[in-house]
Amino acid sequence: MVLLAAVTALCAAEAQKQKVGIVLSGGGALGFGHIGVLQALEDNGIYPTIVAGTSMGALVGAMYANGLRPQEIFDLVKEEEFDRISKIITPSGLGRGSMGISNHKKVESMLRKYIPYNSFDSLRMPLYVCAANISKAEEEIVHSGGRLYEYLLASSSIPLVFEAVEMDSMYYVDGGVFNNLPAQAIRGKCTYLIGSNVNPEKYRPPIKSGKDAAARSLSILIYANTKPGIELCDFMIDVPSNYFYSPMDFKHFYEIYQIGYKAGLDYIKEHPEIVRKCKGKRPE
């Protein structure tokens, strides 16, 4: 009887799994490439139904989890002019007591417009967001309850660029500080897990200046906490936009989107098993 109960419980757990999950990395403007990857997947009949993300990956993932199709996410970026850094950054100064150059007013306004309810539970599909609790020096992955806006803003709060987000006397910043590809959050909740990484280590520009050296050093640190997530994915799509652009190159939205779309199509062509295993019906 005990064995039967255990087998029954295991079968029930498997039945509750989503077929296809997707995890989207952080990367600032490079995260626009995720929209292209999602479009490439959908063009081939692959529709993830559970999402995890960090930073820009969390923002794109939230829109997708709320039922927006990739083309609709593409359109909202253009409509809200989020391909202009002046439409994202709201200067707050760096005076005494300031925690970043910009506050979150413009990004929060966008979230409220396209996601009407400030709750994870209001989304059409499960969403797991990674943020860095710098008060406790640990990552937090959140997927239920209220404060959806707050955790999305926290997850994408690049240190010094955006103000840290305060919740319950704790301060939060970009989830990439600890985990830039939080595959661990949904690995056990889906049969197949697809990763989209806009900071692939194998695509790095040459080092020609001190600025390049600093950027390269930062990328190495980020890769160190991305690698565990990469190893958990069944299919890993590398988007090489980081070879051509930086995380602050919002003006190159279309080019970065196209790089993501091409990376997705190329991966599917080179790994046709992803379609065989992951193809399904578009969710209503």
C-alpha cells in the first residue's frame, strides 16, 4: 500500500508538470533578444507555459506570462518607446542617500499598463522571478502572491543605474547579482526546459581598452552564476548580441531582436529534436 501510494503521488506530480518551460537571462537591452527567441519558438509551434527570468528576462517573461504574444511585446516596446533610454531612465541624482541614477517610475508605469493586477496569481501562466536581497546577501525567487511589480522592478534594478527596491526593510537589486539564469526555479516543474541566454560566454568582443577589460571582468562574474542554470536546460539558445552591443544599447532594439530571432531559428534548424519534443498547441 505504501509503495502504491508513493507511485500514485509520483504520477500525480508528473501529471501536474508543464510540458515546456523557458528561462530568460538578464542582460539589460540585450534582453530584447528574448522576444526574438520567443517568436522563433512560436513560429515553429513551441509554446512555453511556465516562465522564469532575471532582470530584463523577468520583464519580458512577465509580459509573456500575462498572455502577450512575442509580436505584441515587440509592438509595446516600440509604442512605449522603450528603445530610447530616455524613456526608461528617470534621473533621481546620486546625492547623499540616493541609491541609483534613476527611479522606477517609467518602468512601473509600463507594468501597470500591460499587467493590470499587482499579483503573480493574476498571470495566465506561472512566472518565477529572481531578485537579489542585498540586505541578507542571498537570492530570492518569487512566484506567488502580491508585489509582482515590486519584484519585477527589483529583479531589473541594475546596481547604481536604478535605485534599490525596499520591501519589509530589506533592499533588493538585480537578480543577476546571484543568478542570471534561474533555471533551478522551474527545472522540476516542466518536462522540457528551454534556456535563452543573451550573455553567452563564447561570443565576446576583443579587449582593446580599459573599458573593455572592465566589461569583460563583469561578464566573467555573471557567467559564473549563469553556468549552473545552463547545465539544467534541455535546450540552450545562445543569443550572441553581446558581441555587437552592450546592455545599455536600447536604441539597437530592432537589431538585438533580430539577432535573437535568428539565434532561435538557427538553433531549431541545428537541433530539430526540440520541435519533436516540445511542439504543442498554442494556449488559449
